[in-house]
Amino acid sequence: MIRKATLCKLALVCLLLGALVAPALAQDDLDRAHWCEGVTIRFFAGGTEGDAFAGIVYRGALAAARDLGANVEYVFSGWDSELMTQQLREAVAQAPDGIAMMGHPGNEAIMPLAAEAAEAGIIMMYQNVDVDQVRARYGGGYVGAQLASQGRALGAEAIRQYGIGEGDKAIVLVNLAQRERALRELGVWEVLEENGVEIIHVDSAPTWAADPNIGIPAMVAAISANPDVKLVAFSGGQTLGNTQTYFEAAGLEAGQVKAIGFDTNEFIMQGFEDGWIHLTSDQQPFLQGYMPILSICQTAKFGLAPLNVDTGAGFIDTSNYSQVADLAIAGYR
């Protein structure tokens, strides 16, 4: 009996020592600059290096790599989901310590590659578009806005601010082929439709994000066919930032039609200043670059669970855009 009690005491002492030693070791690593050195990461920025949204994501990722010391290779895909899938396949084959993946290809396309990554012990994170089924099965965190609720909130805010309702028309840009990615614009659509607004759908292909001028003919056609349209809901920062080009090509003047959408960048700030853009929902893309790399480093070095971060930050409109304009113009918001 005495021996059993002694063994219990020894076990308790060992546990206490372990509790003291483990954090000390972790703290030593954290106190060292570039504590994530040696960790290899493949990071997907989504678009092209210079586009209005991917450029901010990329800056966030660069900042994380610089702060933490991780060895990060950056992947640009021109917002092409098929190319992203192929690049993910190649990334898994290279077996880095972690991959931060854009979710645009969707659950079905990513699922088998996530299975391969899990089998290989690769840490996975996802940003900008959530793949909930993939994460439920194979793990991984998500950094980005909650797209469906973000879209619905934007639609409700537009109704509140502009009084749009029964009998009015709105153009909504959304690519229905990317179901997970489309949740945001569909949220706007649903709320407007629930309030009696007639929706004119414009299919905005992913290529519009890489070059928004591709959408000029479709936008001119939609506006010309619906001269009484009250509002246009754009599909992302690239197209929203191109509002003036679309509207002028269709013969509209600034303020004649309300322009709403998502994201912030220098072109959107100029659109606010000149009266072409009226409301946007911010999702802080800088964080979508920074946080996935931080999460992979924490998991690789300390065994911490992946981060899940809702980067949605609320609305920017004509009354408050000046508060974020400098950072947006500098490429950080």
C-alpha cells in the first residue's frame, strides 16, 4: 500500500515537472527570432501577383514568412479553379510541411487531394473560400469570411441604406459553377429577392477577377436591357473596383445606380471618392495571407490545433471609407 502511494506521488511529480518543462522549451523557441525556420510551406495566393485582391493576400503571406522565418513558396493561379487543383496535386506530391490552399475548387475537387495530404502528414489550411466537408473529414483550419452570412448581411444593409424593395431591379454578379465560392453572392441575391427585388443574373466568370475588363460587354448588355435597374451587386474587389468603367460604358453617371460588393483596394477607395461606389463588405485579405502561415507554423512546431478565423470586418460606405483609405491604397486593406 505504501509502495503504491509512493508510485502515485512519483507519477504526480513527473507530471508537474513535465508541465513546467514543456512550456519552458516552447518558450525558448518562441523567444528566438524566426522560430518557424525549417518549416516548408506552399501558399496559394489565388489570383495573380499584381491583382487587387491576391496582391493583398500575398503581402500578408510575405509578412508572416518574414516574421516567422518559414520557408514559403508562393503559388499564383489566376483564379482558375482547375489550375489550382492541378497545382495542389503538385504541391502534395512535393510533400512540404504544410499547404495553405484557396478553397475555390470546392469540396469535391479538393477531397481526394486532402486525403493524400493527410496520409503524407502534410498540415493543411484553407483561406478565402471554406471547404467544410474536406475539413470535417481530414482536418485543417479556415481563415476568411463566412461567405453565406457575409452576403446576406450585405444585402440587408443595402436594403436598409437605400430603401430598395418590392418591384425594384438589381443586377447580381455570380459564377454559379463555383458553388462554395458563390455562397456570398447568393446570400445577397436571396435577401434582395426575399424583399421583392427582381434579380438579373450576370455570370461573372473567374477570369473577370484576373482581368475585370473582360466583363464590360456583359455588364453593358445587362444594364442596357434593364435601364431602370437600381443596384448592382459585384462579385469581388476586382469587379467592384472597375465599377466606373462598366457604368460609363453603359452610359451611366456616378450615383445613378448604387454599386455594392466586397473587399477594399485602391480602386474601390477611388470609386467611393468619385461617387461610383457606395457600399462594400470588408474581409481583410491581409489576414488571409498572414494567419494560415502562422497556423501551420504553430501546428508544426508546437502541435497546436489549426486556427479558424472569421476575417469579416463589417461595412465600408460613403460615410466611413476615409478611415481605411490610406491602408487600402497602400495595399494592406
